[in-house]
Amino acid sequence: MPAWANKRFCALIAAALSLGLCVAGSANAQTSDLVSERALRVCADPANYPMSAQSETGFENKLAELMAAKLDRPVEYTWYPMATGFIRNTLNAKSCDVVMGYAQGHELVLNTNHYFTSVYTLIVPQDSDLATVETLSDAQLQGRRIGIIAGTPPAAHLARNGLIGKAKAYNLVVDRRHESPANDMLDDLASGDIDAAVLWGPLGGPLVKEDYPGFKVIPLIREDLPPRLFFRITMGVRQGEKVWQRELNSLIRRNQDEINALLVEAGVPLVTDLGTEVMEISN
């Protein structure tokens, strides 16, 4: 077949099947070229401790070090506040290749397989009469002032249970270099300004373990009504980078025990994939 005819045939097949069969090789090469092979280039918030920090002390920083060691590459960071424009100015700008923690199913990125599942938590003083509470519908919470990050899923549960009127709201979208809602909430709990705090487990658990030993972290796994309070966490890569996604999936699968140990050491509450039971993992 003449060369021009072969090219035309290839184009027709690709269009008819919408699979790009004749150009798959070059497409994969282009995708692979976007991912650095000299370093693990991580997109991260510089002030989102205990998850990520420019001091590289967050548990996502330690996870990046683990993954980089398995790849035999150093870690390089692109720092940007995790707020509006984060993905556009980091991952999609091609200055970095992976976000270490991203909720499963988010359309802005291509998700890897999830490497942990966690849940929102109720945090109270250990000696409080609220220490036995397991759900946001518990009558003991009536009349109490509860800290909540505005716009997060537990806010709907507080509203349903008549708790939102006395709740103290903290900002959701902030530049954490200048404002830290989670720390502010726990400080208010310590001072008695609020009676309980509701925080995402990977934020609240590590902060309590490190700085608030007198608090109890209660995973909210008994909530039956929506919205759900548990989420599966993945790594995020650029849309279309299936080869890189598969490589990270393989790393996660082969090193899951080490990942679990790292998270438990940090104080992250881990739950089963359906969010119904707390996972007991020794560290």
C-alpha cells in the first residue's frame, strides 16, 4: 500500500473507532515526556501542616519521600496554596507531576487507586461529658457550641440536628500561610470557647496527637444519613497520563503496609473503604 494510502487508512480507522489506534505510540511518548524521570516532582501547599509543609515535615511530605525512594529519585516541590487555581498553576502548568493527597473522583485530576480512607471526626476533651458521643445526632450535643469548617459535609449534619445555630464557623478556603482554621478551632476548644470540634480526620488526628494530648478524637463512622463523612484519598496526576497513573498504582499496591504505618504514626484515623469501621493497624 502506498505511504499516502496507509496514512489515510490509519486516519479513517482512528476516526471510526475513536480510539486513536494508529497514533497510540506517539501519544504515549508525548504523555511520558511530561513526567520527569530525574525527580519526583510534587505539587504541594507550603502551609497545610500536618499534611504538607515547606519544612517538609507533613505526612504527605514523608509519603513523597517514600515514593521517591522506591523510584530512586529525589523529591522536588512546586509550592502553591491549595485554594482556587492550585491545579491550574501546578499540575496543569506542568511544573510538577503529582499531588500526594486528592479525594477520589475529583474531575480536575486523574486519580490513582486510593491509598487510604479516612473520615471526619468529633474532637472533645478526654474528661468531657461528651467523650462518649459517637454521632452528631446524640442528644448530649444539644445546646453545645461546636466548631465547624464552613461548607464541609458535617455542617449539613449539624443543621439537620439543630446544632448549627450555636455553632462557631471557621473559614474553608484560606491561604494557610496566614490563617489556620484547624489550629484556631483546637485552640478555641482548649480555651473553652467551644465545647467540641468537628474536623477532617487527617487534619485533626495528627494535630491532636502532636499538640493536644488531652483531647479525644472520635471518628464519625456511625452516621447513617447523607452526606457521607468518609472519603478515599488518592494521588492526583494530569488527565490522560495513564502510564504514570499505572506506575503510581503499582507503587501504592507494593508498599501499602509502609504507607499505612506512616499514616498511623502521623495520627491519621484510618477506616475501611466503606467508612464503617476503624482500622486497627499497629505501628
